[in-house]
Amino acid sequence: MTTTTLAVLVPLLPFLGSVAGLLLGRTAPGFVRPLAVLPTLVAAVLAAVVAARQGGGKAIDAATQLTPTGSVPIDLALYIDGFAALVAVLVGVVATCVQIYSTGYLRDDPRYPSYAALVSLFTSAMLLVVYSGDLMVLLVGWEIMGICSYFLVGHYWETPEARAASLKAFLVTKLGDVPFLIGLFALATDAGTFRITGVLDAVASGGLDHPTLIALLLLAGVAGKSAQFPLHTWLPDAMAGPTPVSALIHAATMVAAGIYFTARLLPVFAESAAAMTVLAVMAAITMVGSALAALAQDDIKRVLAYSTIGQLGYMAGALAVGDRGAAVFHLLSHAAFKALLFLAAGTVIHAAGTNSLTAMSRMSGLAKRVPDAYWTMTVALLALAAIPPFAGFFSKEAVLVAAEHTALGDQTIQPAPAGAGWTVLVAGLLTALLTAAYALRLWLRTFRGRGAEAPDHGRQPIAMTTVLWVLAIPSLGFGLTVTYLDDWFDGHALTPTVTTAVLGTGLAAAGAVITYAVWRTLAARTPVAGPVPLPHVAHPDADAGLVEAEALHLPHPAEDPADPGRALLGSLHAPAADGFHLDAVYRAAFVRPVLAAASLVRFLDREVVDTYVRAAGTSAKGLGWLVRRAQTGNVQTYLSALLAGSVVLVIAAVALANAVAGA
């Protein structure tokens, strides 16, 4: 087969698996798991073959016109460069791991067939975004992911948390998608085409008339999809969905789409220094704010959610300083260890029966109970904290090096303001310190808790534990391949410099040491806690998804006096735990006015519009009643009425004639 044919099959196979899974979910349930795993697995293999053939060389560009649309046609186009080839492999591998993990995690879930089909559709949509060479076709995959996230986040729809989170995720991302769509049309109008190659050619020839406006409109959609400030608030709440869904969204789909889109069209953004500055400030606020919020969370999945927001801030920061190679490199590295973190967290939740760090810190024995999760999660947290030689160190350093070069005026790739470089560099270094602090806090509270032994919810299925070790390999070793990937990343080196390596690693080590010292001090002063209430599971070999769903109903546990995050943040702890009250601002600025307007419309509809409608009906009914009363069937009555009417008319005519004569 040609490379183009293989590339077409990559997004097509998960789509066909999704359709088949939905059709056969009830009639042939035995086919559901093979249809969930095999098409995605084959798509991952084909994506690897396409990447091997592309080899980081000349981009694969093929297109066929879908339909004539006038001056700006829409094409079914493929555009596969080194970035697209590697990201497609990433999506296929992570999606396959999630599907395999889910066969054990949700093995007794009655809604597993629809869940698996939606995950496959989600994967297909992301692959369409990655391979698409036309902006309108890309938009199709972009919007399908939003719909899939709504259903997957709301999988446990019986719980109010899941229902609210799914609706919030949909609305917040759509809030960014509206200006994003306008920006796409404006971009196509200036460039004269929706083809990505045509847009980049127009940029190179100076054909964009409104680069700042277009870039800012597109950034709104990127901020919504990739959870950048101020549209990041949906992502922590989305943790109400099943843990494998969280792994997929945070590692390979949805949030990765915005970063990938910006990397693909970075020359468009680089045309506007104002847009690059806005992106840099947005990335800096996202990095630092999410790291502070992660340090204050008590839910293990919310810690990881804010961690994802912070790492996406690193990627956006790399783009803001004009280095898309560093951004995509960190995207690939982050996907491996973040998928591992979430899937390991799912195993821990199954073992502990709760997703609360506060409750976990009052348990003991989790490291022995779930050794696979313990060791693999340790690897992933070291990668997250950017400790060498783990993958996160190399990719984070690539971002810091890019920021350093821009700050010092060494423009080697896309032009960017020096102020953007300093903003990203300072925020990145501060975030490195905070990341190590909350990563160690999570590890200590999860695996070094004191108190009653965690209840036994059964052994984890082998499908779950195997996936953890598979993802641990790139989390440990992917960064070591950086010297062999130059051709895939615009042909420039991504190796660390001494300055950023020393600063970044030194700050990370300082954050970890301070956190450990505070934890030891507080633990020595705090008595051992007693047992905490946990959900009851009827059978010992319980479905992990059932344990997680029941954990959502648990009341929030009491504050942990040995929490190092509270001591480190001080007066910032309360606002950081609440996401700096940004949701409250949105409620006051948007939700309440909309609800008030809805109440006004409802009042006008019921009390004004309906009043006229009811009056018209009542009038017609009354008139009918009068007519019905007059229709007696008595001829004498009719003649009397006719005579009376004639007399009235005569009198009226005479009176009118006299009035006219008198005038």
C-alpha cells in the first residue's frame, strides 16, 4: 500500500470500530472488546509505519476536492510532516493503552459498549485533526472531540458531579470555539484557501491583511481546547469522568489538539508580535497558577488535572517564543507520563476505594497492595518533576532553552518578542520548583500515609497493570532519544544547556527538599489518624469503575493537619484550592446574568405573551358561547330578533340623517 492509503486508514479504522461497536453492543456483546481494541491497535501500527516512511523528511501532501464552494474550496487533504507523524503515533499508542486498560477497569459496567465506541470515535477525531491538511476538515474532528468529551465526562451521569462537569466542559470549550470558527473564516478569506499549505504560503508572501485579529481569534479556541487561562476551569471538574477517559483527554486528545493546531500554524501567530506576547502571558499565568492550585488540592485526579494545565502552559510558552519543536517534544513526553499517572491513579483508586488524597494519607500499605502502580507512578512523577534522566527533564529543558534564546535575542526559528522569552523563562523556572513540590506531596500522601490499612478491593486485572509498565518505558527513556529526532523537529537540536539544566533541576530539587522537610515536621507533630469512611463494594473482585463511581458520593474528608501544601502556601491555600475563585467570577459575570435573563424571558412569555394568547382563546370561546345561546331553533325568536334589529337600524339611520342635516 502507498503511504497515502495507509494514512487514510489511520483515522478511518477507529471510526469503523466505533460504528461497529455501537451496532453490535447489545446484539453481540462478545465482539465489543475486540472492536474497541483491535481497530485502535492496528491504527497505531499503521501510524508508526507512516511515520517510518515519512522519516522526518519532506511532508506528505495529498488532496481531493470534496465539493465546489465558490472562491474558497474545501478539500479532503492530508498533510503529514514530522510533527504530524509523531503525534499520530502518540495518539494511537495512548488510545490503545486506554482501551486495553478499560477492558479491566470497566469490565462490569453495563454502559461499556457505548463508552468504548465513544473512545474510538474520540481517537478517530483526534487523528483526523492531526493528519488533516484542510482547516474545515480539521474543524470537523475538532468539534467531534468536544461532543465525545461531553458524553465521556458524563459517563457516571447518575452523579450530579458528572452531569455538571460534562455540561461545563462542553460550554466552556464552545465559548472558545465561536471566535475560533470566525478566525478560521477570516484566515481563509485573507489566504484565499482553507488548505494549510496555502495558508502557510500566503503567510510567507505577506498575504495576511489582519494577522493580529486572526491570531487572537484562533487563540480563543486554543485556550478553550487546551485549557489555558482563562478558559481552563473545565478541566479539573472533568475528573468526574472515568479515570481512563481522563488519561485519554489529558495525554493524547482534546487538550493536545489546541497545542498541535498552534504548532501547525505557528507562522500565522508569529506574524503578530502582540499575539505572541498575549500567548506568552497566557502561558505564564497558566503555568504558575495551575501549579499553585495543584499544591492545594485534596483529590488525586484534580492534582493531576492542574498538573496537565501547567504542562500545557509549558507547551504554549514554547510556542510563544517561536519554537514549535520544543512544544511538540514536550507534548509527546508529557503524553507518556501523564497517561501513566492517570492510569496508575485509577489503580490506586481501585485499591483504596477513594480518590481523595486526604483519605489516602490516613491509610497505609498502598505501596505493598499495588506495587505496579507504586513503581510506575514513581517513575511518572519523577518525569513530571523533570528529574534527569527521565523524559520530562529533556522536554522541559527544551522549552526553557527556547525561552532563554528568545530572551537573549537569539532568534533561530520564528520571531518572537524578547519580553515573551523572559516571561516564559521566569514562569517556567518558578513552575519547575512548584511542580516538584506538588509531585512529591502527591507521592508522600498516597504511598506514605499513616493510619488504618487500606481496604482490600481485590487484585487489579492484568490488563490494567500491563499497560502501566508499557507506558513506563517512554516515561523513563523517551527523552534520551532527543539527539536522534532533530530531523523531526524543524532540524534544530533540543538538547539542554548548562544554564537551564542547572537552574531547572536545582529549583526542582529545592522544591522537593522543602516539601519533604515540611512533611516530616508536620507528620512528627500529628497523631496517627483513624480509619476513614469508604464505599462498600459487595464483592472482593469489584469493578474499578464501580469503586470510582461510588467514591464520588463520599463526603469530603476532614482536613489533614500533616498536609505540606497547606503549610507551604499559607494564606494562598484557600484561594488556590478553589482555583483562585475564577469559577465564582464566571458565575457572577456570565452565569447569573444569563439565568436572570432567562427568568425575565420566562416571565414575559408566561405573563405577557401567554396573557394575550389566553385572552384570544377566551374571547373566541365567549363569542361562541353567545352564538350558541342565540341558536335556539325557534322561528319566532329569530323573527323577533330580525324585527328588533331592523328597528334599531332604522332608528340609527334617522338619527344619523338628522345629525347630517343639522350640520
